[in-house]
Amino acid sequence: MISDTGKIRLLMELRAQGITDTRVLNAMERTPREMFVPDHLQDQAWENTALPIGSGQTISQPIIVALMTARLQIGERMRVLEIGTGSGYQAAVLARLASRVYTIERHRTLMPAAQARFDALGLRNIITRIGDGSRGWPEAAPFDRIIVTAAARRVPPKLLDQLGPDGIMVIPVGESTWDQKLLRITREGNGFREEELLDVRFVPLVEDDGGPAARHEG
């Protein structure tokens, strides 16, 4: 059983590091991170650190989850596209803030466990798909917000195309692990405004055909 002490300590740490959005903090408090990490790492579930989840992927550091989510400025009626489901933790946090979350994962081995966690938590507003995240989800576009949890070498044009009016995308971009920047891109009329947020280190966004896409509606 996970003690509440670790959760309280983490939330205090997030506040101390500048996360002041109470909706984001509440969403993270209500999302049991211990459900999204391997059994042998349960004692680290509420530490402010990234953890391996298999298939060469990680569950992001909580401060990064909080920062990226806060910078999206998600309204409760918004539709959000997430690229990189992973363990499902980020999508679960988003689902407590948005009307609907569409999430795409390239690694087929990760999605069944993520879907099982969504079902166990009663998060019926998450729709999942297996495929190449750089292509987005064109038939469900446009999206109010897009979040990418793997680093692209450059911003995928198809994701920009799927961003709705006044939409915001948060994405790590870099040619290598050592030069990644977290960007916040806002659609303004026919153009885009780009802001550099901070240096980050994410697993790479791999682009491929991914085979026939599979989807699940909760």
C-alpha cells in the first residue's frame, strides 16, 4: 500500500517549483501514479523522477508532466490529442481536465496495460490508437490541444495541421538527446507562435507506418 506521505511531499515539491495551477495539481493528486509503474518500482511511484516502463520507454518525471499540462491551459470542454501513451499516466491526468483525450502509442506491447488502467479508473473519455503518432489523428481533428511525450527531430507538419484555431501544442524537439528543447506552439490566425520553455530529455519519437491502426473507445 502506498503511503499518502510521498504524494503530499511530491505535490508540495511541484508547488515549490512553480506549478500553481490548482486544476493540474488536483488532477495529479487524484491520479494514482503507483498504478502506472512496474511492481518493483512501487516505492518510487511518488518520487519526482522518471521511471522505466518497458519497451525502452519511461513514465515522465512528475514535474515535467505538471509543467507540460499546465502550459497547455486545458479547458474542461476541450479535445486533446496525446502522442505517446506509454503507461497511460499523462493521458489519465489529461482526462481529468478535458472533455475527451485521444492518445496514440507506437508500441503495441504497452497499450493493453494502459487501456486496463483507464478502465480500472473509470476514465471513459479516453480513446486509444496504435500507430505512428507523427501522423496525428486526422479524422478526429482539429484538436484544441496537442501534447507530444517523445522528442521529434522537427515539429511534425501533420500535427500542426491538426491544431485548431487558437490551439496550443507542447512538444519536445531536438536532433539528439542532448539538444532537446520543450516548445509551446500556439496557432495564431494562419500562422504559429513558438516559445522555448526549457531543456528536456525525452525518448525519441519514431516515425513509421505502424501497420493498420487499431483504436478503442471507452
